[in-house]
Amino acid sequence: MHNVPVIGVSVGIICKNDTVLLCQRNETARYALQWEFPGGKIEKNETPENALIRELQEELGITAEIRCLIHSEESVYPDGGKFFVHFYLIENYSGKLRNKVFNTFEWVKPINLLNYNVLEGNITICRNLPTLLETISVTNQSTQ
């Protein structure tokens, strides 16, 4: 169980007005029906940013503009999975948001994120996101 490879993952904190997009994994997925931010594994020879752009295209049908990296952390799951997760802030994207892989998704106020059964690797960012977003001062307050 020791030499478990650490899997690189990139996820997007997609902001709209004063909410962020939270997605629920499918019931057949690993960590079924838990909530997470969209994104996925970084492929060989792919930068974390390119992985996120590809994953958001595959999962939600959007082309994201990454603003900045807001948090990174390593998470170890009870089943032995080890992940190093990069969290990127996304305030703008093109294309119509379509759910292609999730059970469902919701726009959630950052202060309410921990009311959901979020993935282990998303708990710290969920706890810190209201303060982080305030610090970064999200600029897309009027994109409706």
C-alpha cells in the first residue's frame, strides 16, 4: 500500500455572480454521489492548465479561461487513492454549460459548500473558499 502513485488532478472553481459550480459524481463513479468541483486527471505530457481546459470541455462542454491558481494540496483517501489537486479560478468561459458526465450540478454560494457531501480532497478548499474569493476579489459580478 506504500508506493501508491500520486495522481495529478486539476479542477476549476467556476464563478458566476456570487456562486460557484459544484458537481455531483455519478452513482457508478469512484466516490459515488459525492460533490466536487469539475475537472480531472492530468494526462502524461499535459500541463495542469491544459488538463483543466480539456476536462471542462469533456465534462461540461465549455472552453474555460483560467484566471489563476488559488490552491493546491495533496489528498489521501481512505481507499488508498492519493491525489495532488490544483484548484484554478475561472470567471469566464465560452460555450453553453451542459452536464455531460455528472449526476447533477448546482450553483452554490461558497459559504454553503460544506452543506454538501463533498469529496475529501475538496473539504479544505470549500472551507477556505469564501475568504479566498474575497481576497482575490472576483471580478465577474455583472456577467448576466
